[in-house]
Amino acid sequence: MKFTLHVWRQSGPNARGEMKQYEATGVNPDMSFLEMLDVVNQELIARGEEPIAFDHDCREGICGSCGIVINGVPHGPRRRLANGKIEAKTTCQTYMRDFTDGQHLWLEPWRAGAFPVIKDLVVDRSAFDRIMQAGGYISANTGGAPDGNAILIPKRDQEKAMDAAQCIGCGACVAACKNASAMLFVAAKVSHLGILPQGQPERAQRVVRMVEQMDKEGFGNCTNYMECEAACPKEISRQFIARMNRDYLWAQTQDLETTSSGGAG
Amino acid sequence: MNLLVKPVRSSLGKKYAMAVTGLLLIGFVLGHMAGNLLIYLGPDAINSYAHALKSNPGLLWTARIGLLLVFVIHVLLGVTLALENRAARPQRYEYDATLRASWASRNMMLTGLVILAFVIYHLAHFTLGVVTTTEDNKNYLDLVEVKQGLKTYVPEPSLNLSQLDPNQVDARHDVYRMVVSGFQIWWVSVSYWLAMAFLGLHLWHGGSSFLQTLGLNSFRYASVVRLIGPLLAILVVIGNSSIPLAVMLGLIK
Amino acid sequence: MQLNSNVPPGPLAEKWQKHRFEMKLVNPANKRKYKILVVGTGLAGASAAASLAELGYQVETFCFQDSPRRAHSIAAQGGINAAKNYQNDGDSVFRLFYDTIKGGDFRAREANVYRLAEVSVNIIDQCVAQGVPFSREYGGQLENRSFGGAQVSRTFYCRGQTGQQLLLGAYSALCRQISLGNVKSHPRTEMLDLVVVGGRARGIVVRDLVTGQVSSYVGDAVLLATGGYSPVYFLSTNAKGCNVTATYRAFKRGACFANPCYTQIHPTCIPVTGDYQSKLTLMSESLRNDGRIWVPKTPGDKRSPDQIPESERDYYLERRYPSFGNLAPRDIASRAAKMVCDEGRGVGPGGRGVYLDFSDAIRRRGEKYIRDKYGNLFDMYAHITHEDPYKTPMRIYPALHYTMGGLWVDYNLMSNIPGLFVLGEANFSDHGANRLGASALMQGLADGYFVVPYTLGNFLAGCAPGGVSETAPEFKQAEQEVSDRLKKLLAIKGNRSATWFHRELGKVMWDDCGMARSEKSLKKALARIPELREQFWREAGVPGNGQGLSPALEEAGRVADFLEFAELLCIDALHRNESCGGHFREEYQTPDGEAQRNDAEFSYVAAWQYQGQDKPPALHKEPLVWETVHPSIRSYK
């Protein structure tokens, strides 16, 4: 197979970028998309040119590093599966057999003001880390935990929390959203902890702080396109966004500030 | 103050405001349509309904101002959100594609602005009577009540309501004839149909979206929530568009 | 040099308790005066960093990934062991200890393994408290499944993403400490050297991968939690970024590297499809709970699996190991697969594959049951192979997965360089010659949450904080060496990518030092590796000037280290004249093809110390002391 690639090349964070054309020849249909790029890069290196920079690590769809917008779709165009659902996958789980021989492919980085480009297809997603730092945790110091079975968790709650917790933090939701909104990511995190009994004590502060940080990072607003849901490689549901919306409203009725007058004695 | 400002200014707060004002506007659209549909019950039904509305200025103006406020908030917030959303992606994609987002959801700004323009036109047309309709009775689509014990209303097209002494006669607006004569002009009907198409698209997304925003969606009711917007849109489009159609077909004269 | 394991005296079950009491403590007010550098943010690194910060130490973390959450622990699928005995099936701390020691083919340190089993129960509690959504029974209690090498159900899991959930738990604890200002996180920062001042590890030299800047960080202790070295084989189930650089640089600064030849080949991976392939994907061992492994009885049988009748199938694991069957430990299952494929009975393109068949389980329990339990693994398989595993059996083949070897550490997890602690897969301590499934996550978290917070305090209590700065000559020299090496890489200006060399090295390692090794093959590898290394420094091409983000430069640096490290691995494999666990020497096997240990001569930890460029490393032996367990022939029949 052969392909014509149009790739966003940008030498650094403040450099001007442009789409550049490359030919990928001798592509095996069983190659993954990233393996195809590896081959293109090896040829570039052989010619002494800078290879195309892209984030990747585990190459099995779990680390959340990779992310290329291929022909306008984060992680690449999706097939519709036999059961009517849109296939869920990451860029590294995209295979060349999913494209047609001779096709033109447009490769662009995640586009969002909150995800500035570092180089070529690599973007800075540290905004997600800062959102997590704002409240995406349960304050449980090492050592003091009660027995794992001390608090029973209904299976359906645990499963639901797991559905949300599966988020790999790749940022495809932001890249897909026409508004570059991070609602699906934040909602997944808020819901994961908010559903579990262990997450209840900090539930109100968590949602408020994480939403605040999300706004501060400059992500867009959610207008319920649900494009994020379709692009999510882990099929995180829109229902978690509704859940977060509900939680945030509820949190406004709670006392969020704690007062402490010290405890010397 | 911070207590209120912070949540309202957050992205979610703005979205709640959009959803609540949207819901109120949906309520208005439905109420308005119900009133419109009275036309099928004949001139007296719709005219007495209009008359009843107008005969309580306090209520009418409260409702009008409230509605205006809701409308303005909805429009201004909508524009603000749209601008913020554009700013959140300073560099657009060279190759743009969509997986799931409906055309309606992606063009709420467009459909919303067309509806805004239509609302202005509609007010000018029917409420203010600025828009010229028929040749013979330009601004005047009136009706005079003749007091003869029994209250009956007789159309009196040659008379202008404003020329009558309100102390002598109890007059009411002949909404029925205003509507009929308006919609007898083909381009007026077409413009209303177009407007309803845009309103339908707006509702198609907005009718479900507000529930999602207010957190009223859940795994259990997802399929119902998803249907509400489209059902609402179809209802409003069919209901309102049927009136010009009925007039054009001569079913209402 | 004498390596002292510092295992505390006393009965096995009381060692850790007693040691915890005897260790010195650092006053809470003094803790914040100590700076701890943690390299690597996987399970071991993130849990250690968070726990130490909770105690009050100043912590800085470093990872080459763009976020601490992406460390490769995230890819662990199956589960985490703990001796909770929730299933009432006879589990206990001692049984977990014994299974792990036996699974490791009696090549691990008793005391370390016992401690691991002991704290395993606390790990589960800690993770539950952090919000890790472990699988539950309908009644709300924690669920378990069984794993290779054990006859009890003690594995806790989160669908097929246990590593992800545990790492997110540790990462969230880390996030909390970052927000509190107790941890400073440096993502996209790669450690390129260890700085030793006055015989003590005092800092690291790093390259900021975004700017290309080389700089140093000073600390009172350095914790390496940088994972294993599987990618020395190029194709492995590890992430592309996994590398030996941090531990190898520490080795070159004097830290001993222990048992590098103990590499684990995981039996259930998706077979190689072509020479462009960049990595292999693991299918969780948990699949062996319900899947049955088989090959056709006749060599060269090309029929599709559904055309092969039951009577012509060889369920070779069930046949050879009736009591453990498909749940035989990894090394044994891997070798058995190699054996049937060598006999020409392998399936799929190239004949390097065996079937993992779920049709029985689907018939017995229904497709929904299988989908609920393994859905994401089946999807993953379908994605990669374009086949439907619900309809046709999966094809699997062993692949490099984990490395038991690592930097030598004592009972306190400190290397022979004072102040250098090594955690998780990066150290050698707990798995001996073979790791049992679901034990890697256990070890990483045990080290980070429950071991190093105590033992590090004990070390720091003996030394005053600070006293060294980045301007010290040792730091300047290390920085200079790092910069020179980067410049040297950029100056080669050849036209072969580092990937090419890496792939070549991988072929040598897999063919000559893979699932089966011999003196002949190892000598061949030891002749080929230096040639390849020399060719690398002549022909490798690294475009650019080293400024800014440069994936090609990062890769070249890592491959250069692999090219040196591979030799150490082969030297160790050649010296160990026995077969044990993941190290299978063809010369040393029983008549029926099982590994033959030589306890009389090799019951020791082989710790190698760097002696300088082009000089063979020196071997130090730490004898394994058997106080409780008596090494026996490891049988799973």
C-alpha cells in the first residue's frame, strides 16, 4: 500500500507551523499507524532530515500518550462495528488496513489553546495534570486504610466507577470537541471518585475545584455535541458529564470552606 | 456575592443559565403554539384568546418583560459562550471532520441568530403591524364589537380600530383575519416555514441538551432524553407550519 | 567488595516487625530539610514519592513521559496478589511467600519475599482507600481470581486494567502532594546520569526533553524506580520508551547490577506478524483461567482450528502439568510453547503460535460471561489481529515481558552506593529467576508504600541534610560527560536510524539469549554485540542539534546504552551454568525438558560491578541463605 501524508510540521512551541507532504510507500496493511510513521521517520533520518515528532509509548492503547488527528478525527477515522457502535481506539491501535490504498492522510496535532504544540504532532497536556492536582484524589495517607472489605461497594457502583476510571487522559475528547472542551475528561475523573463511598467526604470540593481549574486552563464550554463521546478511545459516556453537572449544582448547596482554629494543647 | 458570582461565572454556571432560559423559552414556544392552533377552532376562539391576553395589561407586560429578559440572557450568553469556545481553539484543523455531533448541535449559533432575526420580523409583522401585508387593508386588521345584548364580533375591515371611540365600542383585534390574510401571500408563508425549520433545528439539539446540562440525564433515561429534543422539534414545526399551509390550501379562509 | 544483604536476624516472620522497630526515625520537623529525588513515576516511584511527601520530606519526581500517570505500570492487565485469604481457600502470608519463592525457582532472598507477602494485604487496603475500583462480588466484597503458579485465588483486579487503576491511585496521591507543595514534578525529563559525591548518591543529571537543556538536581537520597530492561530485545510487551539508561548509568557509577540474565518471557502474547513490528502485545495471563491452550497433534497441520477434531488436538499444558494445567507458571508455559512450535506444530503465519481457545468456556458459561470478564482483552485482540476471538481461537506466542534482574539492593532496598535506593522492577530483589503473575504490581507498591518510607528514614537519620550543591565538581563533571555524549551522538551523522540498530540487537538477543540459551549461542551474541555497537557509533544518524524536543536523540541515547548493557546480560547468562526460571540453558535440562538447577554452585545472587570501559565487569556473589525454605525441584506436574 502507499499513502500521501500531509503532516503538521512545527519546529518548536513558538515557531510557525505548516502542512508538509510525504509519501509513505511499501506499507503493509497489518502495520499499525505508528509503525507506518516509524518507517517514514527512518527514511527521513536516512536523508538527514528531522523525523516527525509524535507522542507514543505503550502502543497498546492504555498509556494515553499517543494522539494524532487523522483526517479530522482524533485517533483516526472510526469504522462502524457490526453492532452499530462506533469503534473505540487510540492512534496506536489504528491499522493501515483501515485505510484505502493511495489515500491522502492529514495528520495534525490535538488543537486546543489549552494544549499548546511543543513540536510537530506533540502537544503539552499538562493542563490535565493540573486539573487532577486541583482535586482529582482522595486524601488517604499511606498506612491508615481500613480493611478493603470494611466498606462494601455495590457491584453496580464499582462497575460504574470503573467505567469512568478507564479514562486514559489522552485528550481526544478535547481534540474532538468543536469547543475544545475538557468536560468528558473532568467528568470521568469527578465521577470515578464521586461514585465510590471513599470519595464522598471530598465530593463537593472536588467537583468545584476541578471545574474551576478546567476553566482556568482555557478549555471551551460544553455544548453537548457528544463528539467527545464518539472520539473517546475508552467509550466514556456522556452520562458522566450529566452526573458532573448534577454534582456541581449540588456542591453549591454545600459548605465548601473549612475553618480551623488550631488545636494546640 | 462571591458565593453567587463564582458558580454563575464558571463554564457550568453559564451553561445552567443557558439551559434554564432555554427551558423557559421552550415553554413559551409551546404556549404560543397552543394559542396559534386555536385558529383551527375558528375566528372567535383565537380572537377571544388574544383579547383575553390583551385585556390584562399588568400580566401581559410582566410576561413580555420577563420573556424579553429571558430571551436577551439566552442570546447574550449564547454569543458569549460561542466566542469563548472559538477562543479555546485558536488554531483550527486543516481537515475538519465530525463523527457524531449533529448538524443541529454544531450550528446552534446560526439557527439561533436566524431565530432572533425571525422574532424581530415576527413582532414587526403581527405585534407591531409594521410589515405590510395585503393591498386593501394595509395596517388594519381589526374587528369591531357591536353591542347588542349578546356579544358578537363582526369583522369590519373598512374600519380602523384607532378611529373608534373606545368608550362607545368594545373592540378587539381580529387576529384570525390578520393571520389568514398574511399567510395568503406566498412569500410570507414561505418565510414562516423557513423560520420554523430553523426553530426546529434549534430545538432538535436544545430540547435534549438542556436536560443534559442540568444533570437530568442518566444511564437509565438516556434513550428518553435523547428523544425529547427531536420530538419537541417535530411537534413545534408541524404545529406552527400547519397554519400557513392550511391557509395556502384554503382550509382556513 | 563484600555485599551485605543486611537481612535482620531472627525468625522469618518477625524480621520486618523487629526491623521496623529498630530502624532509626527522622524527627517530623527535620524531615522537610531532606530532599529526595525520585526517578520514574510508575507504581513504585509514584507510591514512594507520595508516601515520602506525606511524611514530610521534600520530594522531586522525574519521568520521561509527558505525565507521571503514563509510566508503563499502567499497561499491567491482570491483577495484584495479596494474601488476604478472602476466599477461604487456604491462602496465608506464608503461602504467598512460598509460592513466590518457588515461582522464582529458589533464586530470591527469603526475607525480602516474606516481607513482600506480609505487606501485600496493606496494599489492597491502601488502594481501596484511594478509590481503586477493584472488582467486587454482588454483595459488595472484593472479588478474586486465580493466576499462574498458584492454587489459590488471591489476585485482585480491575477488569483487564489493574495496572492502570493502581497507577492512577498512586498518581492521584502524588497529585495531592504536588498540590500541597510537597512534591515538585518534572515530566518530560530524562535522567542521564547519577552523581556520586564522597561515595554517596547525591544527585542526578537530567535532560529537559522539551528544551534540550542538561542540568543537575541535588538530593539527600536518590530513588530509582525506572523499571526493567525488556526492550533490550527490541520486541517486547514493554512500552517503546522503557529503557535501561537510568539503571545502567547508575551501574557505570558503581552500583552493582544483579542477575541481568533473569528475563521473563510471557506465554500469552499476540504473535509477531512482520519485520516492521515495533512492539508485542500481551494478552493477560488471566485468560488462562478460562482459555485452553492447544496445538494440532500432527506437525504441519494447516487446517483451520474448527476443522481439527478434539482427538487431533494436543492440550499440551494440561497433558504435561495435570495439576496446574493451563495455569502453569510463565517460564514453563513459554518454554512448552516454544517446544511444540520447534516440533513444527505451531499455528498461524510462520508457525510461531499456539491456540488459546475459549470455545469450551463460552459453551459452558455463555458468551456474556466471557465478555464481562475479558471483554476489553478480546477487543484488543480483535483490533490487532482483525480476527474475532469469540469465534476463532486466539493465537498466542511468548514474548519478552519483564526482567527480574536489576540493580542490586539490600534488605532496605539500598544499592551498594549509599543513598541510592532502587524500587520496583528496577531492582532485583523479590522475584528470583521468575516472577509469578500479578506479583509485579504487588512488589512495586510494596516497595513504594510500605518499605522505602521506613528504610529511607533509617538511612537519612544517619546523615545531616544538604551539604552539597549543583556547583560541586562532581556535578559539573557529570553534566559535562552527559553533554559530551549527546554531542558525540549528534556528530555521528550516519544514515541508519537508532531503531535499525535496536532491531538488530533485538534479533541477536532473542535468537541467542532468549527463551533458551546455550554456551554456543551466548558466545555468538557476545561476539556480535560489540560489532554492532561499533557500527552504531559509526553509522547511526541523529538529525538535529540537540535543542528542543528530539525523539531521535532520546532514542539513540537509549539504544547506545542497550548496546552496552546487552553484553552484561549475556555475560551473566553465560556464567550461570544452570537453568532456573526464566534463564534456560539448553545444556542444563532434565530428560523431559525441564529446567535443571544447580543449587550446589549457583545458589547466589550474581552482582556485577563496572570496572571501566572495555573491561569485563567484576562478579560479586551474595549467597542465598535458606533459613526457612528448602529449595526443591520445582514441579507443577
